[in-house]
Amino acid sequence: MESGLRPMDAEQLRENGHKMVDFIADYYKSIENFPVLSQVEPGYLRELLPDSAPNQPESLQQVFDDLQAKILPGVTHWQSPNFFAYYPSNSSTAGFLGEMLSAGLNIVGFSWITSPAATELEMIVLDWLAKLLNLPDDFLSAGNGGGVIQGTASEAVLVVLLAARDRVLRTVGKTALEKLVVYGSDQTHSALQKACQIGGIHPENCKLLKADSSTGYALSPDLLSEAVSHDITNGLIPFFLCANVGTTSSTAVDPLLELGKVTKSNGIWFHVDAAYAGSACVCPEYRHYIDGVEEADSFNMNAHKWFLTNFDCSVLWVKDRNALVQALSTNPVFLKNKASDANMVVDYKDWQVPLGRRFRSLKLWMVLRLYGVENLQRYIRNHIKLAKQFEELVAQDPRFEIVAPRKFALVCFRLLPPHRNEDFSNKLNHNLLDTVNSTGKVYISHTALSGKYTLRLAVGAPLTEERHVNAAWKVIQEKASVLLSEFGMNGVS
Ligand SMILES: *Cc1c(COP(=O)(O)O)cnc(C)c1O
């Protein structure tokens, strides 16, 4: 037996790398054979693996065997064409190749000097994407703004909240921290609340304003304006708004232009969370959803959701990069270098929480180059078309209703409450979700809208075709019939 792998040997990398690519390609070829949602029980893996690491090296083949037998059963297959839960987390060949290259070069690009190409490519590619989205020039790197790749939307909202917090505290004094107020609608992702917790915002000052079906779950500018005035009267200091373009629950879109008027006249940092729906705005016909982004101070979208860029790649643009740097920079002596000292370069360590960072722009660059804008637009349009078809199927079945208007590729629907009994309806839909997902044929998820237990089907996996959407609807219909007949009501109530 050979003595195992050396830590880095080009020929061993070539040989084993090819085997790994084959393993992954075979996985994709057979991905539809697995239950989409892993069906294992909690703790399943501890019974299958030894208690401690091996003293002597094992072979790659032994690892592959364990991957097949023990790991894959515990995997939920996000890239399955039958995955419709949450929001998609795209992979693509271009994204995969970029990810390989990023792992292969394995640089740590915290300062420009640590790999000039990593910083400069990130600036250039984010300028490209900003232009594709038709973002205002203030977000481009040529002026005082620019883009940066964060790991997730949660990190994006955290860093801009910290930047905004420190900017206002420089004016009003550090002791005013407990008076600072953050706003969003109650449809805003929980990442905002987490950012407030980390940022030391008083829990009662993270104000989630009510957004219900009367506004299509969008934040009302009047409501924001009233809340801001009320808080100022009470001696509080409004400083941050997180608006949504495409909420996680139902893809609601807040009116950016009107909200921006309120933030501008009150000196409030205006952040736009377009984690999911931002990708659609590369299509001219969907760009209007971010009309008003001119008013924003920062804008975020997850290229790793619906833009064929493997996780993770969350793109954040700011108009005032100095605000980020002032909140997040440190300059220890061991990182000093000529380019940074002369202020000639961007050091992305000052735009994020960690010091170290991967060469993630390679992925986005390769996605943009290897697919091109027209294919990316076609990709988005196809998913939206498929979601529209699914919505029509649901609308044709009188036992179901569409719960919120569809804007992108997410459909929110539910079984109607038999005899108008809402409590029973919630149980029924919960049951339906569980039975559908336990078939392993599809995976959908849920949310609550105005207290209604709502099923969510998001089209967006790269392999999904019309036949998969139709098959998903068939499974949902079949399971609904079984459930309803169990309760003796297989018709319209
Ligand atoms: C998915 C999502 C998030 C959170 O994304 P992470 O990148 O996992 O932090 C935030 N906001 C919205 C609107 C989302 O859809």
C-alpha cells in the first residue's frame, strides 16, 4: 500500500482531482434517483462512523465508498430539479469551475498586496454587475462607492448596519447607542434582527412595521414616516432602514422611491435587501422592481441564489465605502505595506467582518463570461415562466388558492379551509407539506402569511424543466386528495 497522499503533489492532484470530478458528474447524472429531502433521523451518522480519526491514511476509494453509503443518504439535494423549497442555491458548470480555481489558488486576499488580482477582479466584476442591474453610478468603484462580495446577505446587512451606526454615533456621541432605531417591515428577513443583536441596538428599537395583504406585504411609506416622527418626538434617533425587493416569505417588493424620501429627509441609512429577486433585475422587464434604488445607500443580492454562481457569493454595493472602512478597519503593524499606506488601493478586509477572504470573484467572472448576459436573462425568464405555469395549474383547482400575488418564480398557495375553518386549514396544509415532502419526489417549504399556513414552491434549480413542475403539482394534488378524503371532504367546501 502506498503511504497515502502527500499534502501537495501536482500529479496526485491531477489523478485524484479527475476522480473527484467524475464522482460529482456521476452524482449530477443520477441526482433524480435520490429522495430530494434527506429522510434520515437526527444522529444517524454517529452510528455509521468511527469514534475517532484514523491513525494511518485510508484510500480515496474508501472515502468514496463512505460518501455513497453514509453521506449521500444524509444530503438534501438542493441541485435536484425537484427541489422547490426555500429559495434556490444555484450551481453551474461555470460556477463550479470558478469555485475549483478559487480553491486551487487558495489565496487569502484581505489586502490588495496579498493578491492584487483578487481585489481588482472583484472591483471590476462588481462594476460589471452593477451596470447590468443599471444601478446608479454612485455604486461603482470609480467614485466613493463600490461593490464587495460577502458570504451571505446576513453579513451584508450586518456590515452596513455597523457602518450606519458608527456614522451616526460620530455625530451624536457614543452614549446615544441605546437611542438608535432600526426599521423594516415585519416581512424582513431575520438577518436584520440578528444584525441588530450583534450591533448592540436595543431590542425594542428594532422596529418591524406591519405589512399585510392590503399592501401585498410591502412596507407602507406612510407607516414608516409616522413611526419615524413618533420616535423622534420621543427622543429616539432613527438611523437605519432595511427595505425588501423580494421578501423571503412571498417576494413582496417595498416601494423604494417613496421610502427613500422618508430616509433622505431624516438622515437614515437606506439598505435594500434583494437577496433573491435582485438576479431577476438583470432582465429589463423586471428592472422596475428596483426603481428608486438611486435613493439607497446600499444594495445587496445573492448571486448564489438565482444567478448560477455556486454558494457563497453575496454581492453588496455601497455609495460611501468610507463609512464601511471607518467602522471596520484595523491597521496592525504586521499588515502594513506601501500600497495600503499610500491609500492607493482597496483593502477588502476593511469592508467585512473577517480578515481572511477567498477569491470568490473568479466564480462570478466565469459565470458572466461563460454564459453571457443573454443566456443569464433567458435562464431567469424560463424559471419565471415555469412558475407562472404552476400558478395557473393551482388556480385551476378549486380546492386551492393562491395566497399572495406571484412576481418572480415563487408561488405561495394553500389548500382552502374546508368550512372556512382557518385553524383546521393550517393543520391540513401542514399535513400536506409533510406528506408531499416525505415522498422524496419533491421538496417544497412553507411560510405564514396573515396567520395562514402557506405552501411555497420556488422554481429556480438549474436542472428544473416543465415536466418537473408538472410532476410536482401532480404529487401535491394526489396527496391533497388523500388527505381530504381522510377527512371526508374531497371537494369544494
Ligand atoms: C435568503 C435571504 C436572506 C438570507 O440570506 P443569507 O445569504 O443566507 O444570509 C436575506 N434576505 C432575503 C430577502 C433572502 O431571501
